[in-house]
Amino acid sequence: MALAEKTKELATAEIASEDLLFDPEDLVEWLKQHSEKKIKADQESASDYISGKFSALMKSLKDDVRVKDIALDNSLSCYGVPAKKLGGGKGNRNEYYLEPVFLTEDETVAFSEAQTAYPVPEMGIRYHEQKKKSGPLIARFLDGVDMKGWRLWLFLSMVIIPLLVFSGLMLSPALSLFVPKLKGALAGFMVVGAIFLGVFFVLFGFIFRLVDKRVAMLPDWVSLSPEYWLLEYRPMKNDAGEYSHRKIALVHYIADCKVCSGEVTVGKGGWHFPGRLVGRCNENPVEHVYTFDHVTRVGKPLR
């Protein structure tokens, strides 16, 4: 906030934002004058204080696409992100500035088309996709995989094999009547098959939902994180604009709650909304609930 406000005060048509450099002491002084919170830093500790705040801010902005979406929503040609100019040696302090990030024509057109095709309903929200490198380690190998050729058949085998085992279980009782000698072997097969299907559906049941519903939530044993992660089975187009194959994407969606401005994340519908993925506000996950559509990325209030 301090960096943005000081740049706003001094930037002109002749002076670019990246040419306005501020040292930690300037920023701490501004914060002490304008921040509602007590700033526990003085001139001697200003460098460490601002450096810590800068690192935390950059970490939060790294995967947050809402800054870009706000710029697009306001028809801006660029937006600013905090940057640091290293001092270059002992005793030389780092300086901070706003670096402009220019939006491409493709980004502007794509955002405009999405806004027109899928407008946000009254008191509704628009979900923003976050691509994070810090996603679940076990699921990262699936992210960005094109489902074609041998990869498609390998992936579908995880659906076909359990279905074949299930079919075998259904046919085993009838087969044991016609071939009594196989009763013992079929009984063993039914026990092993039932255990296999039970374990498989507990661990990999999300694969069936991914193929059937085109979106699935990662189970807790995969995500190993308090954040909810989704896998999407996305259609891809070729150079001619025709759908050619599908790709798996590992994503995390967020939105801003229209009731309290809290962060909305996608999670399971629970017994209130069985079989559905819904958006729940982190501040009031019981009452501030929204629909979730991974295609339109738009949600409307459910309560």
C-alpha cells in the first residue's frame, strides 16, 4: 500500500513508475503516518521490516490472478507489481518500486469474451483459477498431461479394470451354478475382488468422477493440504479450432464473497448439497455458499 500510494503521488507522464525508487525508511515513515496498525519498526530496523513484508507479499501475489483480473475488468492496459532493486553490496540498501505488467491483446479479448458469454448473476461471483507450483506432489505428474495415444489408454485403464472386476463379481455366482468345480476358486476371487474394489474406490474413486463429470476434487490423502484442489478434464482445440483431445489440469479456484468480501474456495457440497462441488466463504462457510461451474467459472448464491 505504501509503495503504491507514494508512486501515485509522484508519478507523472514524464516519470515512469519503475524510475521512482523508494528506500525502506521512506516506506516505514509513510506506514507510520497512514496505517491503522502500529508499525513496530524504526529507521534502523526499517530495512529488515520492509524486506520481510516484501517477501510475504510477493509470495501471496505469485499465484493470485485476481490482480490481473481486476485490471482487465477495469479495461486497463497494465497493472503494477512490487519489485526490488538490490543494493549491490554491503552498506548499499535495497530500493523498491512498482514494475508495470502490460496485458496482451489475447488476454484482453479472452477476458472480454468470457464476461460477455458468462455474465455474473446478481449477488453472484466469478471464480479465478490459481495455478500453483506448490500443488500436491502426488498429483503434479498429472497436471498438463495430454490425454491422447498411450497416455489416454493408460488413464482409461484405471476405469476399465475396476469395471471388469466388478463384472466378474456379478457373473461369479451364476458361473458357480453351471460349473460347480469352480466354486472354491470363484469364492476366493469374489473375496479378493471385493477387497480390491473397496480399496480402489476409496483411494481412486475421484478418477471416475473426473471422467464422468469432467471435474473432481482430490481426496485428502493426495492433497495433504488444508486447501481444496481440483482436477479438470479439459477439452483442447487443434490449430483448426476443432476439439481434438482432452488435457488434465490441476487447479485451485478462489473468488470474493459478495456478502462479506471474504475468500471463497471450492469444496464438497456435503449432505446439504450431495454430489456437488460448491463455493464456500472462509468467513462463513455455512451461510455464504455459491454454486460452482468449472466451465463458466461463475457462481450464484445457494442461500
